[in-house]
Amino acid sequence: MPIRPARPQDAHLLPAIEQSAAEAFLSVERLAWVATHQVLSVEEHLGFINKGLLWVAVDEQDQPLGFLCASVQDGGLHLDELSVARSHQGQGLGRELIAVVEAWARAQGFTALTLTTFKDVPWNAPFYARLGFVALDDGQLQGFLQQQIAHEHALGLPGRCAMRKALPVPA
């Protein structure tokens, strides 16, 4: 599937994709509530788009099937949200989105990708570990990631962790 930077006209389609992606959590009893949790708003998506930090995987008609939005945090690129429509999960779109964003981040001179996720959900931390992300223990957390994990714990999100993937500096 082609991946491109998101456009403002894509923003209204992205909340439904995130909602659809969250339906996967219905299979994890203790996290089933995530399927009905609030998703990013159109306005939040427009904010990422305006900063050039949102990419979409699109079908043959150029309609988004998945997206990845990011933010610059502590000199690295933080993956804020990766969502693929439930009907298109398991086809490699998430991996492709991460690969495109990783290549972009390297070209921009970023030295790391970071994210927060559920430790023991198969399509969360284990998925990212297969892509080269390493889970950070509490002693390794600093700055934004430390604040983000504390915020997620305060919200009552169980079993969250921060992960990091170092990006080699081009020679």
C-alpha cells in the first residue's frame, strides 16, 4: 500500500480508523474498554498534519486505511499513535508506516524513535520489539517519556511501557 504525508482533507477520516483499530482490544478482556475510549479528534489530526508529522497508508482510491502521527520530543521522534483499520490489520500496514516514518526521521537527523504502549498485548510491545524497539525500565526513563508514563499511569492505564529505537547517525 502506498504511504504518503496526510493532507487536511484526510483528517475527518482518521478518527474512524483509530476507532476501528481499537476494536482489536475487545479480544483482551481487561482492556476491552479501550475499544470505546476517546480517539484523537479531527482538530488534533489537523495539528499533526500542519506540522508535517502524520502519514497515511492509502488504498487504490487514495483513501486512508491507516495512519501514524508523531511529535518531536527530547530530540527524538515520538510515535504518538499508530492505527490501522480493523479490516486491514495483519497485512503489514503498521510495519510499512513505521518503516516510512523511520526513514523520514533518519533523513531529518533524529537519533531515536520512541513510543508508549501496552507491555503484554501481542500487537503492542511484542510487535514493536520485532521492529527493533527496546523496552525501557523505569530507571531509563527521562524527560518526556518519564512524564508520559506517569500521565498514563495516573489515567489508570495498566501495563504500559516506554520503548525506544536508536537511529544510527548517517556517516
